[in-house]
Amino acid sequence: MSRISSVRTTDVRFPTSLDLSGSDAVNVDPDYSAAYVEIATDDGERGYGLVFTCGRGNELITAAMDSYGELLVGRDTDELVNNLGDASRRLVHDSQMRWLGPEKGVSHMACGGIVNALWDVRARRENKPLWQLLSEMPVDEVVSAVDFTHIGNALTPQDATDILQRGQEGKQERIAELRQHGYPAYTTTPGWLGYSDEKLVRLSKEAVADGFGMIKLKVAGSIEDDRRRLSLAREAVGPDIRIAIDANQRWEEQEAIDWVNQLQDFNPYWIEEPTSTDDILAHAAIRKAVHPIKVATGEAVQSRIIFKQLLQAGAIDIMQIDSTRVAGVNENIANLLLAAKFDTPVCPHAGGVGLCELVQHFSFFDYAAITGTMEDRVIEFVDHLHEHFAEPVVVTGGRYQAPKLPGVGAEMLSESTARWAFPAGAGWQELNAR
């Protein structure tokens, strides 16, 4: 009998604050980081997961992962990975750990990192990338992975079954299409708030030349700066390329309405995170007041329960799931099914450390086995830190190419985790010696 022998965490941080990659109106000096976890079994199996953070506090996630890991060591591996719905619920609803959320914040994110690592073990066993594993799973097994607690008034197990049953028709053709043509992407690479106007223009033109049909700019520093930068970007990309804008929750409700309406003449496609993602009613008011600009949110939405309410309230046009904010694969399956129930496009949040590598699997699964459409659906792409992964994302012609290696995409190169382990890794020692 195979058992979990160890759950080992590493605090990995990259000094991205040095060039302001990732900077916005709220996160002004991020050091993109990953609380990284490796699950090992006593017969040699491995599974990898991570949680993205912006630097300080990454040690809190790794410590919480250590606590969750103690609940797994010694457990029967088959029992866990052959019933990942039950495994996830045992962790998420652990009677003592749950007190720290419940189902939100550091504990929930850490739990998700562990859950993702268990899915990684399962996907490696079946020699499939996560998106293919999910797409080819029997419908009843996918439904059994979903925790319907507190969402049953919006999505029932029967609803989920019906959605997935409809997704079976033409599924194999869509899987083949994904392997051949990939999935559309947009890029935030030009739009970081700390970049100069010259860099913004250059990167915007490069994005169009590379085949992207949409770029995204960070906003909410000042209205004068936003108007200037949007004018430069619009001139650089022309009238037919979509430009999304992202305020990173900076505004109050009326402030968001007034600010966004002053940017209407640049034809922004969506405003992302105009206010606190917990403020569902404010999102609904903003959506009504800034139409036809769409409202998008999700990267900081803490659980399926908040997503359910955003959808019920008609508060968003676009759902933006994140691969490491919620409790792992299981909860994002729930989020995708909720979006399908409410006919709302999912355009995942990515970037960071490993977010592109992880979240792409959900869009591929969504197209293959849930909605069967890519209309108005794109995955965010940011071009940095991919070189640290065993299977870096591949984006060509503005499209994500289908992941091929087995797993969830979280495995990092051992030399990268060693060099950038905080604070003792060689990379940090070299920076501190300067």
C-alpha cells in the first residue's frame, strides 16, 4: 500500500520589484513569489503545487501548507487520489483548520496548493496533462469533485451533470482542435503602471505583431496619466484591438463610475476589479453605470460562494478565475460550472509565478467539456518567469498551445527553487551582497 511519506514546502521569491514588472496602483513593488509544495509517496510518486504571492507573507502560506501537510502524511495515496472530491473536502472542512478562514485567505489558498499537488499525482499516474484528465473523466466523477456547500441554491449536482452531459457532444473533436490550434490569449505585458510611456508603446505594438487581439493596461494612478496612457496605447494598436483596463480594487463605487466614464472615449473593453471583490452590490451598480464597458473580476475572489453571489446579482460580465486563490482544482471546477449555468464567459487571471502554467488547463477543459465555445473568452498572458518551470507555457500567434506533459503544470526546476529560495538562496545572497 502506497502512503504519503512527506509534504515539503519551499518559500520561493523573485526580485521583480527591481524593474517594476507586475506593478499597479495597489501592488506598487511586487516581488513575485511562490509558496511551493512537493508531495512524495513512499513508493516514489511526486506531486507539485504552488500558491502565488507578491513577496512578504509568502512564509505564511508555506507555514499553512505545512499544517495541512500534516493531515496527509501517512495517509493511503490511492484513497486520496482516487477520490479527490473527498480528499479536498477533508482538507477544506477540517474542523480545526477551517476556523482560520473559513474558506478564505491564507488558509484557503494554502489548502488549494495542497489539493493541486494531489491532482498532480493523479494526472501523472494517468500520464495526462490536467486539462485532458478533466476533459476525459466520467461526468459523475467530475461532479463528485465539486463541493456544493453553500452554492446549491445556484448550482445543484443535477445542474452540473446536465451541463457536463451536454459537453460530451463533440468533445473529442474539440480536444483535437485544442491540440492543433490552442486557445486565444491576451497580454498584460505592456500595461504595468511603472513602465514608461515609451515602453508601453513599444510593447503594445509588439503585442499586436505577435498576434494578440487584446492588451490590458493598469489604471487608477491618476486620471490624467490614465487618459494619456490609454491614448498612446490606442494609437499604437489601432481601433480594432481590444484594450482592457484594471484598477486592482483601488476605487470606491462612485469613484469607479466617474473615473471609468472619463475613459469611455478610448473604448476600453472591460474594467477589471473596479472596487473590492467582496462588494457585490457595488460591482452591480458599477456594471449598470459604465455600460457598454464590461465589468470583470475574480483574481482575488476568495471562494465559489462569492462567485455565486456575483453571478446571482448580475454584477459581472466576465468571470476571472485564478488557479491559486481558491481551494484548488475542485473549487475551480465549481466556478466554471457556475459560470456556465449563468452563461458568463470565463477569462482567467494569470501572470505571476506559475499562474499561466496552471490556469490554462481550466480554459482548455472549459472548451473541451463544459461550454464548447471560445467566444469572448481569452486567457491572460504575461511573459516572465516561465523559464523556471518544467513545462513553460507556449504562446504563439496570440494563442496558448495545449500543455503536453502530465500534471497540473506546477513543477518548477530544482535549480530555480534552490537559487531563489528565500532568504538563503544564492540569488538572494548575491542581491544582498551588492
